[in-house]
Amino acid sequence: MPLSIPFYIRVYAQVLNRLCRHSFLLARLWGKIPLRCYPDAGVATAVYYALYPGNQQRKLCLPRAFFARSTSRRFRKHGTMFIGAFLPSVQMHAWVIEDGMPADPHDDNWINFAPVAAFD
């Protein structure tokens, strides 16, 4: 059964992607809109993967984390969003931990990054 994603969620994700490319501050403000339409961050992450399938996900960690943060009902009480740096280089990565578990089962890269910021 194909996943049915509401139009307003698609628009929200598109705006979030554009803002993340151009302004962290505006993306952070947009990412605070409490949509809370998915039961947890894992489901929200799966929806984001359905919106943007394939290899492009490697570049979309920040908007994916903001999306999971704002659309998960459990995030507010049970989640934290991290931004980390890979210290030998200048690479950065964003991920969400909810209920003590990573929200994205496909992201095993987060363990290589030292957290430099946490948002709840």
C-alpha cells in the first residue's frame, strides 16, 4: 500500500529543505512549527524518506531532523535533536534520538559525530 502524504506535509518539507540550504536560523524557526501529525520520530523519518527517496538523503540530514522533530507527537517529551561535527574534518551531521533510540534506522553515520548542539 503506498504511503499517502497530505499536501500540507509535502509543502512543509519543501519549504524546510529550501530554508536549510540558505538559512539555518530561518530553518530552525520553520522547524519549530508543531505539526505533531505522526506518532513518533521513526514514522516521521519514514515519511521524509518517502518524500525524498534515494541517495539524496545523505545531504538532507538537517531538514530530515527538523522534520522529525516537528511532526512527531512524542518528540517534545521524549526526544532530542543533535547536530554534530566530525572532528578530523569539517563535516557536520544532524540526527534525532527519541526514547533513547535513533529515529532513523538507515542512519548509522551519527556515531562518528561529536554532538556540538542539542535541541529539544
